[in-house]
Amino acid sequence: MNIAERENPFVIEAKTCGCKDKRNIAYSFIESFHSLCIDRREIILAQIQACERLLKYVKDETELAAVEKEIASLKLSQDLISY
């Protein structure tokens, strides 16, 4: 008997939080089998992917600005880690 369990392809989930004037992005790890062996580059890449998925569900301009700012910041830190 073979029992197979599918693993979620996404490692991190992003949500907006904070008051209306100042929005922040909060991340949470989705349970996965290999969550203990993720390095910094993979975490930043997963955060970028989570923010890009979050862009589909943005409701107003303050949330959009916060998510776009977070993506830009993550891409900059990804470039700095690469060196």
C-alpha cells in the first residue's frame, strides 16, 4: 500500500497588517516537510513569491504601495546576499 501526501508548493504566506495609514507585510511559514533546511536565499525568494501572490488580492492603494515597497526591498536584499 502506497500512501502519498502532497506537499504544498508554497513555503511562506504573506498578509498585510497594520492600521490604514501604515501597512506592513507579515509572513508565516506554511507547514512543509523540509522547513528546517531552508537557507536565507530560499527564504527571501519565497517571501518575494508570497508578495507577488498577495498583489492579486490587494484592495486599496496603501496596501498596494506597501506590497510593492516590500518586493523592492526584498529584491535589493536578494541582490546583496548574492555577492
